[in-house]
Amino acid sequence: MADILLEPARLDYTPQMLPEPEMSFAAHPEHKHYLNHEYGLLSWLLTVDHKRIGLMYLVSVSIFFMFGGIAAGLVRTNLITPTGAILELDQYNKAFTAHGTIMLFLFLIPVIPGVLGNFLVPMMIGAKDMAFPKLNLASYYVWVAGALFFVWQLMVGGLDTGWTLYPPYSSKYSHTNVLYAGLGIFITGFSSILTALNIIATVHKMRCPGMTWGRLPLFIWAMYATSVIQILATPVLAVTVVMLAVERVAGVGIFDPNLGGDPILFQHMFWFYSHPAVYIMILPGMGVINEVLTCFARKNIFGYKAVAWSSVGIAVVGFLVWGHHMFLAGQGYYLAMVFALLTMLVAVPSAIKVFNWTATLYGGSITFQAPMLFALGFIVLFTIGGVTGLFLGTLGTDIHLHDTYFVIAHFHYTMVGGMMFAWQAGLHFWWPKITGKMYSDFWSRLAAIVMLVGFALTFLPQFAVGYLGMPRRYPNYPPEFQIYNVLSTAAAYVQGIGYLMPIFYLGYSLFAGKAAGNNPFRATGLEWQTSSPPSPHNFESTPEVYFGPYEYAVADGLKIIPLNDGKVRDIVHEDPDLVSENAAKEATHGS
Amino acid sequence: MFAFMNIPLLPEQASEFSKEYDVLFWYITGVSALGAGVVYSLLIYCCFAFAKKDGVAPKRILGSNRLEFLWTIIPLMFFLSFFVWGVRQYDVAINPPPEAYDREYTVVGKQWMWKVQHPTGHREINEITLQEGVAVRITGTSEDVLHDFGIPAFRSKFDVVPGRYTSAWFKPIKVGSYHLFCDQYCGQGHSQMVGKVQVLSQENYAAWLEGIYRVRDGKNPADGSPAWEGRKLFLKLQCLNCHNKESESRAPTLEAIHKSKRALQGGSTVVADDTYLRNSIRNPMKEVRDGWKPIMPAYTRAQVTEEELLNLISYLKSLKPGDLPSRTESSPAPVGAPNVPDSPVSPIPAPTTGGAR
């Protein structure tokens, strides 16, 4: 395996959708992989294998996604009638708070870094494991401890502050479990930090020979940028939550004006974390989309550097835009202006990415399996999520739309339409690698379509009703808004069915799925060049890399001619065919 | 078709700012639709044109600096145009015109109601009555948690923050009744912290100031008005014991009495003007209504002062059919009670014009 990338002839890009006994290790009884080399509960609970930890995250976040989804179902069902169909006022407030906190802290933030980040980062860069395997396990348990506080909080009566926890309501007036939830946020935050630290160290120190920064898969770039944000922003959230707890428990005036505090201070600190946090949620998703699109279009990513640096740009500028959540909260005029300008700037890298993804499809040889459908859905929905953000980042238009359903629709289009679809794309893309089994092509495509249609129809009416002025977090609303809410709820049920479908066909594939083979999608990433499921240490020996991550055109037939010394160098510059092609192009451009 | 089905499609444009606002809103919508349209067309084109075909290998394209530059600069230019226009509009929204300072309202938010104080001395709960075409400034603060004073029809909204003053202004340009929402989550009754914005024409507003023009769906006179004071007296003096709508009532109901023609015992007829009403209280035996026994006691100055009498008359003048409280009510509603005791009020005020065309 060491020279697997040395000789193009041995690159395994042949379709392996049909079981091929001699190639498919999964079907081979003696093949020892990370799932079957040890058994027993302890072998999982005490594992330091990044792949097993990733799977533990997968199970945990899926459970929490289900809880969050049930809360969303309660909220939407209640909104069928203008006076609340099923819940009392307090119950509704607790339901939407549970939905928000669970989905954000226990699903969106950990899902891709925890599951795919853990599983793929070492494999994509050709490493045996994370830089700090034990820290990795610790960060999982820290996260579980934090999550248990959320569970405990829900079991003893819930929380009704909204996920934003704005004081003085949260510090003084709410009679619900602010402290337990605060502890949950505080502790899961540490897990975020530890995971991020681990990923940064891994990317810096564990890359295999030849894996230069310019050859890193863009998923790694995205994870790296995400990790930087997590390390820098999460401590601020922890500090904020501690201050809130101090005020609530000891009555020290920090945020409550009656005690000499300032409620706007909380909002500044909260959004200093929580705005970058939306990039913590979306950047890994963008990373996944790069991997999936290139594979199913059989193309190099269009503008590798632009995509990579736009991730970094988002991470940096994303730190400077938090004030756009507070245009109407009483912050200064010039402050609002600066935040609005920076908000417009942070929109640019996202636009660049969308254009690059679209351009990547140009000249490709596209197939439409489920991961690709999810990725295309991501682009369609994220585009709407992105442009509607412009309404909210523009000072004038935000006045009317602030805190209405327009905001709800906007961030669901980015967080669910974006992140959730990216997560599904990633899950379906790497499922054969993770489990060694292939799921049903038909059902997975159908699920992608059901989710897309259900999602789009759930939130489109909310843009309309938001523009009409319906405020968020309203269990009761004026009757003329009912039609929009009924439409939205009906589509939400369709969406819910879409989310249930993978449980069945992915679950079925575990027991009765066809063996996937090592590389069913003929992808070029390093993680695909080893067996499925991978062996406990990923690679039989350390791989070496000689060119960039998305050489699908090469894999699909473009010839690479080894140089005289027998090694294939960076084909971008050194493939004679290409060199001559490029030279010809430059000549025409020059004249 | 939707308008026919009474489904609102677009919010009302009831203030000067709302028209300006919508121009920018639709400009951004247009540009966004264009941008999304370009992306979607390209996506669809690529998906069809470059779907896998046998024997066609994918091209090896690494990127293009020119294109990257182009799709960095063009969106940026549009985004900056949003920004500049948005700042101008924000400027308009937060800087009131000089005349708005002549009508300064204050609003205090508390869990879960809005208390509005008019510059004229009037007070309202969960309602704000404004004059068409007159710019007003409104300053808010909160007694407890964060609230947000939002009027969609005016495209106006500002957070109401404990411990500091925030403000907005608006110039209503359309007579009607509009929603007032609390937009910042404030606890259990957040969605009950709603109210009504009443924009009246000049003469109706003048009448309202005098306490004759009734708000709250015609049930009660405005808080603080003479008629409101009169209503309290009406209840305190137990007028309702006889002047009620029960079958055994011993006196006329007094609804819609003002300027009505009254047949008197003896065959004459008078118009019930202010003097008639005054006489009927001070000296009821002077003119007795036909068909009723002369049992009304006379109320002297010791019982009702001249000022109180004016208020009482003001209330009687405001009474329209169905306005009289039911007899079970033994005491006036406490100040600030949002509901009229005798009418079951839904938690959401019935929208009268909110968007219906």
C-alpha cells in the first residue's frame, strides 16, 4: 500500500458496485478491520481508535437529533391553529427551547467534526490516528457529560429561555433550569475545544509524506478553519455562561440593570461566540460538499485555492460580524454600520464557494447517486439561505425582519438546508467506507428528494409570513397567518418522514447490504485507497502522495507519464501532456 | 385570488417609512432572485449537459483566476450597494424629523403588556392611537426583561431594554388598525404581549382626544379620557342597578342616548343633548321619559361635582348600542386590565384590517 499512489496503474478506480470476492475485504472472513478486531462493550467504551470514537458520536448525535426533531414536531404541530393546537404557553416555550438547544449544541456543532471529522481527518491525511487519541476519547466523554446535563434539565422540567439565554430573563425571571442547561453548554464547549485542538495538531503534525498544505483535501481545510474558530470562540461562551450563572445564583450584577449590569453586554459576548458558531456548523458541511461534488462530477475542484482560502476568510471575518444580531438592540449607530459592512464582506466567500461548486460541474461526467443529490440540494438551499441573509445584514431591511419568521426561515435554510444536507451527503458518501456495506440506491435517492421537497416547502411559507410580520417564538398568532403555518407544518411532516427513511435503509444495509468494496464511488481520496471498513490502523503502511486531492480526470483515463526517475510528480506542473496543453493555452491568451 | 380568500400576501404600507423600506426590500429581492437564478440555471444546465455519457471523459479544469475575480467583484459590488442603501435607510429610521419631537410618546414594556403614555396625557394599554399624517417619536424602556416594540405595518421595530432608553419614530399615512407585536422573547406570555395600533383621521383623532371616539372595538373609552373617568363614576354610583339591559330593569339603558329623540311624559319630545343629560341627573323629575316610572333620584353637587358630572356626561355620550356593561359587574375594572369584564376577549386581538384587502 505504501506506493499505492506511486504507480497510476495500481490506482483502484474501477467500479466496485458488484461484489468482487478477491477485492472486497469485508466479505472475506479473515479480514480484520476496525469493527471486528476486538469485541465487547469495553473495547468500544475504552477505545482510542478515532474511527470507533466517530461511530460513538454518530450514535449519540443521531439520538439527540431525534429528540430535537420531536421537539420541532411539537412546535410545528402546535402552530397549526392560531391559539395553539396542543401545547400550553409554557410547554410551547420549553419545546422550542429544547429544539434549539439540542439541535445546536448536541447536533449541529458536534455532528460533522465529531463523526466525519474524527473518522476522516486521520484517514484523509494518511495518518494512523489523531495526534492525541486519548484526548480524543476524553473529548467524547466530556461531550457526553455535557449532554447528560441537557437530558437532566429536560427531565426535571425543561428550559424556557430560548437557546439565546438572553438576560435578565434568563438570569432572574425564568423559573426553569437555566443552571443545568448552562452547565451543559459549558461542558460541551470544552469537548468542542478539545476536538478542535486535536484536529489542528493532527493536521499540522500527522500528514503523510507528500501531503502538502496545497494537496490537502478541502474537507481538511474546512475542518482546520472550523477548529480555529472553536478554539478561539468557545472559551468566550464558557465565560459568558459562567457570568450568567454567577448573576443568577449569587445576584452579582453583570447583566441585570437593576443590579447595575447591562443586558447588551451579554448579547455582545453571546454573539461573539454564537455568530462564529454558525460557521462552526456550516464550514464542515461545505468541506463535505467539496469532496462529494468532485467525486460525482469526476472533476478537479474549480479553484482549489479560492475555495480553501474562502474557508479561512470566513473563519477570520466571521469573528467580526457578531453585532449584526443586535442592530435594534440599542447598540451605537457607527458600531452597527461597521458590523453591517463586515457582514457584507463575509457574504463574499460563501458566494465564491457557491460559484466554484457550480463551475466544478462544468465539463464533468456527472452521476446522481444519493450523496450527489444531497450535495446538489445543499447548493440549491444554501443559496437561498445565503441571499436571504443579505436582507438581515442590511441595516435598513433588518429593522422590519428582525426577530420574525423571516429570520427563522433564513437560518434554517443555512443550518438545515445547508448543514443537514451536507451531513446527509457525507453520511451517504462515506457510509460504505465506514461500514463496508452499500445501501439501497433507490431508497436513498428517494429520501434525498423527500427531504429536499419537504424542507423547501416547510420554510418557504415562513419567509412570506415573516415579511408580513409574524414574530418568532409565538405559540399564538393572528388568525390571518394561519394558512402559512398550516402549509409549513404539513411540509414539516413530509420532511420528518424524509429523516426517518435513512434509519431504515441504512439500518437494513448493515445486516443485509451488499459488500461495498473498497472504493464504490471510485473516489481519489486517501481514505478510499484502503480497505472498507478500514483496518484498525487505517493503512497497511504509510501512504505517500504525489499530487493534489481531486485528480478525477486522471483517474478516469488521462495518462500520467512517469518522469525519468520513475516517480510521478505533481502532475499539475509536470505531466508533459498538460504542460504542452497549458503552454499552448498561455500562448493563445498571451497574444 | 389570494386577496379574495382573505389571505394577506404583503404587509400594509401604513407609514411613510414603509414605502421607502419596501423599495429597498424588493431591490434586494430582485438582485437575490437574479443571483440565485444564475446559479440555478448553471446548475441545471451542467447537470443535464454533463451527465455521464459513455466514452466521454471529464475535462481536467483547475480553475480560472479571471472567473474567480469576476464572481468576487460582482457580488461584492451588489452587496456594497445593499449596505450603502441600507445605511441611508437606517439613518432615516433612527433620526426623527424635527416635527416628531412635538409628539413624543413613551412606552413601558413589562411582562406582558405595553403601557403607552401620550404627550396629551392620555394613557393606553396594549394600544396606541395615532393621528394620520402626523409624525411621532416614541421612546421605550422596560420594567423587567427585554421586549421589542414592533409594528409591521410601519416597518418599525426596536428592542425595549431595561435600564436604557431606545426610540423610534413613524409617520402613519393610512387610517386603519394594525398589529403591535412584542418581537423579543420575554417569557410565558410573549405571544400575548400584542396590541393594536389605531390610526385615526384628523377629526376622529380630535374626537378621540375628547374622549368621545371609542377604541377597543367600541367597548370602552380610552384610558384617562373624560369618558373613561365618567365610566368609573357610572359604576361607582351604581347607575347600573337600574340602567341595565336585564329584563327587570327599571330604567332606560342609555345606549346611544346622545342626540336621540326622547318621548317625554305629557307627549312632548326633546333631543337628548348635554343639557338634557345634565338635567336628568341633577333634576330628573323635570323631564321624565315616557313609559318609565319617575324613580330616578336627584344627584346633588354633594354627590356629583360639576367636574364629575361632565365626565359622566362624556361617558353617556360615548355609549353606543351594546356598550353598557352587564349588571354583574359591581366595580370598575382595575386600571390596566386589558380585557373588558363582560366580553370574552381572545388572547389575540381580532385583526380588523391587518393585511386584508
